[in-house]
Amino acid sequence: MPQKKILVIGGVAAGTKAAAKCRRESPDADIKIVTDEAYISYAGCGFPYYIGGHVRREQLEVKTVADFRTESNIEVFTQHRALSIDPARKTAAVKNLRAGGSEEFRYDVLIIATGAAPVMPLIPGHDLKNVFTLRTIDDAMRIGALTGGGAKSALIAGGGYIGLEVAENLVQRGIQVTLVEAMPHILPRFDEEIALLVQNHLRENGVRLVLGQKVAQIDGNRSGEVSGASTDNGEKIPADFVLWAAGVRPEVELARTAGIEIGPTGAIKTDERMRTNLPDVYAVGDCAETKHLVTGKPAWAPLGSTANKMGRVAAINACGGHDTFPGVLGSTVVKVFNVNVAMTGLTEKEARAEGYDFETVIVPCRDKAHYYPGNEFVTTKLVVDRKTRRILGGQIVGRGVVDKPIDILVAAITLNGTVDQLAKMDFAYAPPFSGALSPLINAANVMLNKLNGRFRGISSLELKKMMEAGEDVQLVDTRGAEQYAAGHVPGARRIALGELREKSKELAKDKPAVCICNIGKTAFAGHLILRNAGFKDVKTLEGGVTAYPFGLEKGAKK
Amino acid sequence: MPQKKILVIGGVAAGTKAAAKCRRESPDADIKIVTDEAYISYAGCGFPYYIGGHVRREQLEVKTVADFRTESNIEVFTQHRALSIDPARKTAAVKNLRAGGSEEFRYDVLIIATGAAPVMPLIPGHDLKNVFTLRTIDDAMRIGALTGGGAKSALIAGGGYIGLEVAENLVQRGIQVTLVEAMPHILPRFDEEIALLVQNHLRENGVRLVLGQKVAQIDGNRSGEVSGASTDNGEKIPADFVLWAAGVRPEVELARTAGIEIGPTGAIKTDERMRTNLPDVYAVGDCAETKHLVTGKPAWAPLGSTANKMGRVAAINACGGHDTFPGVLGSTVVKVFNVNVAMTGLTEKEARAEGYDFETVIVPCRDKAHYYPGNEFVTTKLVVDRKTRRILGGQIVGRGVVDKPIDILVAAITLNGTVDQLAKMDFAYAPPFSGALSPLINAANVMLNKLNGRFRGISSLELKKMMEAGEDVQLVDTRGAEQYAAGHVPGARRIALGELREKSKELAKDKPAVCICNIGKTAFAGHLILRNAGFKDVKTLEGGVTAYPFGLEKGAKK
């Protein structure tokens, strides 16, 4: 039997994973990787932390060409660009970017892992020195050199994960950061009230936010270096360099011209085995499309975690085995200074756009026992299908641990779990790790109260709208004087829970009332007292002042 | 309609939760709690951390009698002991321990939350001063006072969670700790190789372990204070005080004498709605039995987390609603100095005892990106049903984050997830939170390799046995010289992976070979090289030296 030829186009996560797994599946195969990059395997997600000085240069390069040769008997061709694929002859034309000249690579199986590239619009000044995207080790090193060498200010275009991670790391290096986001809030995939909490924290840490505006032009000085930028609104922003981090797009031109089908997301269409429409041709990683596990629709999730899984699946199938990659939930997590924020599944706005009949809750809770040192609040937002009670999605934000509960939700959503099941899960409990009822159990219980008609909540966004519309709503803060003075919703009157039975007489029973406390628990007790006292329209502010993103008033006015 | 009378016997987690939830469900009910304790609601799980000085006394008391009155309109009777229940007349006879005298409490619904009590055998010296169990605030305060006031050494009987947590906190206060465990290893519910890793860490931190022995007698001085203890093996252990932490048992006498059925675990038998065999009588918390979700058998899980959930379910049912508590997985987590260890579902020995046809893996993995500061190893052991591929249980140990993966497993096991599903879950990824492939995904992938016949592992226990039996096995350490010198399995010969193809000629193909590296990954690559070179019996040491609990050899001997 002739030696099976496996060709992988593209390195980094998906390509190298696919090649290495092919080696383990097929000890005798001829396995080659070609990549137009200078490095075969690097930790792209670590670039922000290299810029911040937390990661050393040598840690960014995960494996070398020599490693692949000696450890896995895989031949790697860096700075080799695949120009075209001939599916009929099963060949790829590959250009040597270093030495020049082209060569034809034969394959029995082809795995395409061409990745994604940052989107950089051709606005005036885009070609100035010190305008960067962040894709390669060289990009990271150039930005790193600037931050240690004279640059005092930076403009970041894009309020997504990379923009936020780099913003934090630049601030830590003493750089003044202005972040420009075209959408009305940063983290555009998140629901507004969650993103606003992160925005507040960015501002607390000195990041200037310019929202709802686009960078229209980058300005330069006489040496062709960046001096600043202007937004489409005419705002001038001084900056010594610009990082363009406004999204990436899949690199699919090689595939497209070879007749490989592109899906509606713009990435390469694949089936569950990571096969393209061409026989013996697979696509994996940031260039490949997959499925959203909640909606069942095509999805594109350019992330190292997905890339690794896809690479493994393609390799097993390419070597005659059988494996499937069922899809993604769009899970994501990001650290922004001392706040963490994560999501999985559908947000409220996505659930609405998809036409679900859903319910939401917003519930803050401490991440560890309330007495254990270092415990912090996290605020959980759940989105649940009203009819099936299936969990559709979750978002979690706060100074505490968010990655743990979001990954629990990942498991629950993947396995079609309901909020009823979530509420009863036997999560491991000890004070250094959790309260007796974890943030997810608490959120699930509030959701059950809501679905069962026991609890009526109002979100911070809805309350803000009511107040702006001048509606006559009685805001009742049920906390003690000290907590009230530390920060309350503007206009709230303080009536401590213990006095509410008595003092409810001073309120109007026929007017709407909203009870407010730290997290919603005491307020809900007050809510029940008022309802029991004959108040017709009572609600609890979901998430209390902890999750209220619009600014609190201080002092003991009332 | 007459006011519904709800009587709760017992406070703390389950009793107070049940009462508070009853109030929210039934605004008009007459709700009373009687407890023989001095405090109605306290953070028992925080006692070890109070002893260590991490938690203040006032943080231990969660809510007062006055809080229940003003906030929830619940009347609490502390230091009132329920002596008997008359189910026919629906009354309980209650003795006032403070003032003396008895009173009859009527009820429409009775919720029994009598908890559990430490087991203290009546060995000689058990009644000496300074022999403690750790159940009440007063116990914690007495031990706390001793540690700050002259005590230099302590004996802890019992190597379970409380014993370990207190051991850590006493060492931090400068106390010399000897821990005596009757079983051959601490954490007796865990599998041996996991528990041994924790044992090693306890010893590194100066805790003396006396294993496989029982405390037979506690010795005192002339003032009736503890001076030490003797084991059944005749070993003398000096100690200024003794903490007896060798398990708890459910407090069920009140229930039993009232004709309430006790289950095979010794706790009160309940159905999914937390009902006992008597009409309108519920049991919740540490005194109540539930079901194991994997085996379906009766289970007893005395933990605050379970107590809270049961309390809520009983309250909803007691007030005319409908809710169920499906059962537990025996989940647990404990911090021991800088190591964390957790489990859920079945261990290997439990799976064997239950007659499952199962497979196991042991896989170390970093908890964050390998370059992100502060990343640490955790070692995951999975137990999977071979036929259904359903996950039966997991144990995770290490300096890194263990509570997150264990709770993900809780969700996966609860929802009948398979290891195939686990391997593809879209966990949230960013360097501060996870590697691109998380510890669970890695462990699941190794399990898939094993189930699919691609991977043959050997556990540290099996290898130790082979070596002790004098079997002629070739140990091949596939790492570099530096790593080898830092610690290798005694008798292992170093052949770096890159040289293995060549140097395999120096090994005997017809003798068994075991490949060893840090975590099992490089060794597996070596394993495949040897198999490919014609070696007949090759295995990989699962978990590598990272999870090898029997002591490593240092130096570059070979």
C-alpha cells in the first residue's frame, strides 16, 4: 500500500492539531504542513499579555519546525503560501516566500486551516507607521516595543475581546488608552446591561471610551507616524499608535477558488465530520463554519478552543476513523482589569431575534461563602425558554469567578438541561469555592419563582426607561441606612425591611412600586410584604444596586 | 380559613431555609422554628476558617432570632428541644432548656431538620477537658481560644474534610498537628492514588499522618486536661488538645420514636418531595436520606448545599405547591493548604463495587494557558461506563482550579452526558481562565483514545505493584535531561522522544515497556513509536510523574 499523503495548509492551532493527531492515528502516513507565516505554532491569545509584560517572548512560540520533525515526524514548510488547489489532480501549488519559486504538493487528504485575518478598512492613514492589527508574533513585538519605548497614548478601534484585553495591558504599561467602538456599547454581542457594567469598570480604570462612532481617518506626522485619529463624528483623538481590533474574517479565498463551498457566515461550509463539499478535503479552525447548538443554524466561532477540537475531528476522519464536531454555543470569556465577563448560548437580544418565547433573570451572588476572604459578587443573567424551560443562554459578569458558572451552563445547554434541573444540581460545596447555594442555583431559583408567577422583576433598563418617561413609580429601598448611603438608585426612598409592614401605609397602594436592595433578595421580601398589604403593582429591581449600571446616588438624603 | 400552622424542628441551613421559603410561599401562615441550640442560623462550614483566624466570630452567626421576626415574621424558639411528636394529634412536645418546663406545639405541617451530630466513641479519656468535636459556635470558639492561648500541639482524629480543613488552619496558627485516620489513607471516599497526592502535600506542610490506626485512648494530666493519646497499635501521640472529626451521624431519634421510617443509610427516608411516611411530615437537611443519581440507591449527603435545596423543596410542597429534589452525586471539594481536591459521582472503587463495566483515565493538565502567570496543574480522573460511554464520576486534584471542572462534571453526569459529548463541549476560552483545551476536554480525549483502543495506560498503582513483584519492565522516560533530573520514577531510563526511534534498538521488543513523561503526552508519542517499531507490550504511565504519588528519584544518573 502506498504511503498516504496528508497535506495541511495552515499552522497554529487547528493545522498543527490536525497534523499531530493524524500522526497518532496514522504512524506511517506522509504528513506535511505548509504555512505562509514565519512561525508554525504560536500562542496568539497570549499577545495581549505579552504586550502587558506578563508573558515572555519565548513563551509565545509553542513548537518549532524542529519539534514537529523530531517528535512527530511531520515536515513543516513555513513561509510557503498555497496559491491554488487542484481537486481533480489532488495537488496544491505552493510558493516559497523565502527562496522564491513554486512547487506542487500532492495529497490524498487535504486539511485546510487557513485561519482568519483582522479586518482593516482602507481609511485614510491606514498605511501609516504604527497602525497595527494583532495577528502575528511580529505584530505583538512591535506593539510591545512601542509601549516600552516612548509611546504615551494609544487608540484601539474595537471594543471586542482583543480590544479590551489589549486596553487593560496597555494601561498597566502606563499608556493612555482611548477605545473607539462603532456600536452603542462595547462587547456588542452581550446584552446592554451586562456590557454597561464592564464599561463602567473600564472608565474606573482610566480607559476613555468613544462609543457609537467610527474611526474615519488616521492622522500622521511628517515622519509618517501616527499622531491621532478622527471619528466620523469629527472628534479628534490624539494617539501615538493605533491598534485595529474591529473583528476578523475567515481566510477562504484559496478554498473558494478551488470550488469549495462557502457558508452563509462567510466561512467554509463543513459537515459534522469537518468535510467540505470536495472529497477528501477538510476545513478546520478559524476558516471553517460550524453549527450553533441552540438555534441549529450555521455559526462561525474563530477561537483556539474550537480550532483544536475541529483539528482532532478532521484528523480522525482523514485517517479512516469516525468522529464528529457537533457545533458551538458561542461561549466566550474575557478578563478586563478586575472584572470578568462571560457568555454562552443565546443572549436576550438573540433569543428575541430568533423568535423564542423566553424569560430572563438577573441575579447577583457571591462566588464563595459570604464570610470567606476574597469572596466577590458575580451577576448572572439567564435566558430560559418559557415552554420547554430549557436554558437558552447565560451571561455572567463581576469581580468574582465567572468562567466556572459559564462552563457549567455550557454543559447544561449542550445536554438540553432545563432550569428545573439546574436548580437541583449537586455542585461541590466548601467555603473557599462556593456558597451553600452557588450563583447558578440562586439564579435558577429566581427564574423558577418568575416562571411560576411568584416573582415579578423589572430590569435596570426598564426602570431607567420608566423614570425617563416620567412615570410615577415609588422606589422603595429596603436596606439599612449605611448601605443606602453608600449608593442607591436616584429617587429611591429608604424603608428598611423590618419597618416596611408599618410604613407601607405612607405609600400609595394604587401606584406602581419597585423594591430595591443590594441584590434583589431583601427587596423581594419587601415586595411580598407590599403585595400582601394590597399593593397592586409591585416589582423587584432585578440585580439590585449591584447590577444597576446607570450610576448611583450617595448620601443619606432620605 | 384558619391560619395554617407550620412547625420546623431544627435551625441552621435546612430548617431556616424551609421556614423562610414557607413564608414567601404562604404570607399568612403561622411559622415557628424550635431548636435546641443557642443559635438559630450559623455558618458551620466556616468554623475551620474561624479557628485559622480568617473569619471573625460575628461572621459566623448568619441571622438572629430578631432577624427572623422582623424580616420574615417567623417566631424562633432557641434552646427548645422537641422531645416527642404525636402524629395523630399533630403536636410536638417541646422542652424549654433555658427556663425549664414543657409546651405543646400544634402543627398542620411539620418539617424535621434535626441535622447530624459528630460521632464520638466512648473511649477512655473521651470526657477529658480539651477533647472537642466541631459542631457549634461554642466548639469553634473554644478551639480558637486554645490555638491563640498556649496550645502547641493537636491531635485530629479523622482524615475527612473537616479534619483536613482544621489541620491546615491549625498549622497556620503555629500548632503541631498529628492526624490519625483509621483507614489506610486519608479522604477514604477518594481513590487511593488521588488521596495519596493530598497526603504528600499534607506532609510537605508539616502535618504528621498516622494511618491505618485508631485512637484507642486519650490521656490526661492531673488537671483533667489532654496530654496526648494512644493508638490501637500502641503508638503514643502527645497533644494539648484533641479534635474528634471522624464522621457524623443523622439525628433521627425524635423521628424514629414518632414512627417515621428510617432508611438504609440511617437517615430519615423521604420521597422526592421530601415527604416522610407520615402525612404532612417532611424531613430535610442532614437528617434526611435522598437518592444517588448514578446508582439510584438511597444516599445520605450531609452538606449545607443539599440542606438548602431540600429545605426549599419541602417548603414549596408544604405550602401546597409542587417541587422535587431528585438526589445527589456525592459531590465534594476541599482545600488543603495549596492543593484542592474534589469529586463527584462514582469513584473507581465505587464503580467496581456497583458492578459497572467501566474505564478510567488519569490526566494532568494546566488549569490556564501554559504561558499565563499563575497557571497550575490539576490531575483529572474520569470513570466512564464502557457500554453507554456515560460519565459515572470524576476526581480532580492539584494546585490549580478543581471546583470548576468538578461542577461541569456534576452538570454532565446529572444530564446523563457521555464522554463523547464532554470532549466536544464549547467551554469558554481565554488565557486567564483556561488553555485552548481545558483539563476536562483533555481527559475526555484520552478516555476516547482508550475506549477506541488507541491508548493503553497503566496507573501508578499498577506500576508500583509490578515493580514490587519484581516484574522485568522497561521504564522509558521520554523527557529532556533537566526534567528527568528534577524527578523521575525510580528505575526509569531516559531516552528523549526525539532519540527514541534510533535508541529503541537498545531496548528489548519482547519485554513490557512503560513510557513516562510529565503528564503522559510525550510518553504517549513515545509509546506509539515503540509500538510502531514492533514492541509487543507498551503502555503509558497515566498522569506521568505529575500524578505519581510514590516518591520520585532526583539526579541525572542515567
